[in-house]
Amino acid sequence: MDENGISRIVVGAAIEVHRELGPGLLESVYQQCLARELQLQEMPCSLEESIDAKYKGLKFDVGYRLDMVVADKVIVELKVVETILPVHKAQLLSYLKLSNRKLGLLLNFNVPVMKDGIRRVVNKL
């Protein structure tokens, strides 16, 4: 399945989690519930995957952790914030570049309607 197909499944799962729980909980709760929803749909995902920063042959172990990687292709960054800021999108784009992945989803669960909390970030897609 390609990145767009995976993202459709993730968005549907996020909407289902938000429909059940609503806004106002901790990010870690949404992370576990989204992982469970994806598991129920037989979509593989990993949580808290670590990545290193690299620069011209140097490797920096700086402890970056991806909230979720789905099907080893799509990075999902979870937020529970008042407003998505440009720095959140920049962070996800950096994660995409560091991990050589093409698509990321920024999901903010602190919204009345989940569709308003979804942002796609692409890297050479």
C-alpha cells in the first residue's frame, strides 16, 4: 500500500478515536488509542521510534523520537495543542527528511472536530 492509502486509514482511525474520546486528554492516551485502532484494522505501527540526526558523515545521537510510524512509511506526529504552529510542521518535515520518508500526518486532537486538526506534510512525494 502506498503512503496515500496508509494516510487514509490513519485519518479514519484518528477520527474514530476522536469521536469516542473527544478533545482534552493527554497525547499519550490518544497515541495508545490510535495504535489500538490501527491494530484492529491490521495496520502495523511502531511507537516512539528513535532516529538520529546526520550531517555529512557525522551522526548525532540526539534522541529524536517519532510518535508513531505506520506501515514503516508514514510518520504520525500527535499533538494536543490550542493551535498548530509553523514549528510543528517544520519539526515533522525534519523528521521526514532524517528518516527518508515521504509523508507525515500532524494530528491535533485538541479540536472540536477532528478534520480541523489534520495536516499533511510531504517530503518529495
